[in-house]
Amino acid sequence: MVNAKFVPPRLLIEELAAYLKENVKEIQPPEWALYAKTGPTRERPPQDPDWWYKRCAALLRKIYLEGPVGLERLRTAYGGRTKNTVKRKHFKKAGGSAIRKALQQLESAGLVAKTPRGRVITEKGRALVDTTALRIFKKLVEERPELSKYLAKPASTPVSTES
């Protein structure tokens, strides 16, 4: 079974972001998204106009793979080293507002659910990620036919007990 683990993350995130932008009305960038930095390690706001959808798609993939996951772990995952000071470089967590708002939008869309242990992906979200990963993998198989052996599991052959 092909899932998010078997396709390149960049391709999966771009496909999911395009789907979220076109089909999910609950996910919209807030007004401040064009002007705000995503954390203290960044000097400028993101230049990509679709960065909000890509961040939501990346969060969906990360929750799919690592869930249940909380806001602080996600802030750590999206953080980085400071580069814009004279002092020694240190690790800083990413800003929590963009991640929190994106998670809230994913929850309102029914793709993510909140539990006491953190956010987990719902069945609807899992189906979305799996079907997108399968679509991407089929495109990859067209380019590289040797990957077709991973699409379907072969029927199990009976093991003979005779020597």
C-alpha cells in the first residue's frame, strides 16, 4: 500500500497545497499572512503567495507521519538557527501563531482532530493524504517503470513443506 512515506515530500506537499487551495473553503490565509514573518530566524515574510496552503499541507503530512503531535513540537520542527546577529548562533522555535491558526483551520475542515495527547489526523485527512500519495506514485511509475512492483502486493504463494 502506497502512502505518504513512499513519495517525495516536496511533491506531496505541493499536490496537497493545490488541493487545499482549490477544494477546501475553510482554509484561507489570514489578513496578516502577507506581512508576518514565520519566526525569529527569518528576516522577511515568505515571498511565495501560496505559502499558507503549503504550510497547511506540510502540517497535514507531518501529523500524518508523526501524530499525535502538539504545537510545541511543531514549533520546534519549523524553527531554525538565528543568522542575523553578531552574537553566536542559537536555535529558536518558529512562531506559534501561524502554526496554531493553520491547525485550527485544518480542524474546522475535518482533516485534523484535537486529542489530549495532541493533534491527530482524521479518517478524512488520512484518505486525502493516501489518495494524493497514490496519484503521485502513479506519476512516478510512468517515469520509472521499475517502481511498479510497489503498487500492488503480489499474491502470497503457498510455502511447500517438502524438502
